[in-house]
Amino acid sequence: MYLHDWENTGLDGLKEDFRITDADLAGVSILIASYTYENYSGDAFVLLEKDGKLFEVTGGHCSCHGLEEQWEPGETSIHALTRALNGKSRWLPYGVDTADPEELRVWLAVREYVLWNFDGDYLD
């Protein structure tokens, strides 16, 4: 699922913005990807699966640069994502503002994905 500025460009837009190649995505399934760009700055969040594990990539930039060199997948878990979505964590990836409907839309999509694709036993 590609959201916001990647809604129309999909994987090609993600690769171009992060300046990554197919080799960087070998064995990767993109689950949810969101990028918003306005007022010369942008924020990105990507949830992906590789080798049966979940990873997230976050990136942001001001007007000086883009998302290049920020493709650094970090392992995450359903538990960590669920805690963030339920407000039981002090952080939300890429500074999600729950008062912002667009940012909340991304996290509702993550929540929907989690609820439909994982049972309660997958919380490590």
C-alpha cells in the first residue's frame, strides 16, 4: 500500500526518492509506504517484511536534501507497532501527529494490516 506522494508512483517513486536499487530490495516485500512532501520538507515511513521479519524505514528532510542515504531498515515487531498505535509508547515513527488526519491515515493503515495479517501470538 503506497500512500500520499507515493500513491501514484508506488515502488518506482520510493526507489527514486531513497535512491535505492532493486538490489537494495532483494527479498523485500513492501507492506506500507508513505511519503509526504510539502513546504520544501518531507517525511517517509516504510513498513516491510524480509525473511519473515518486520522492518521499518523512516526518513525526513528539509529543503537542502531529500531522502537519499536514509534507507536503513531497522527491525521492528507487531508489539512495537501496536504499542505505538495504542498510545502506550512515547514515540510514534516519524513523529506522527494524531491530530493530523493524513498522518493518522498512515497509522490506521498499519493497524489494519497488523489486525488482518497477524494473530495475537506474534508480538515479539
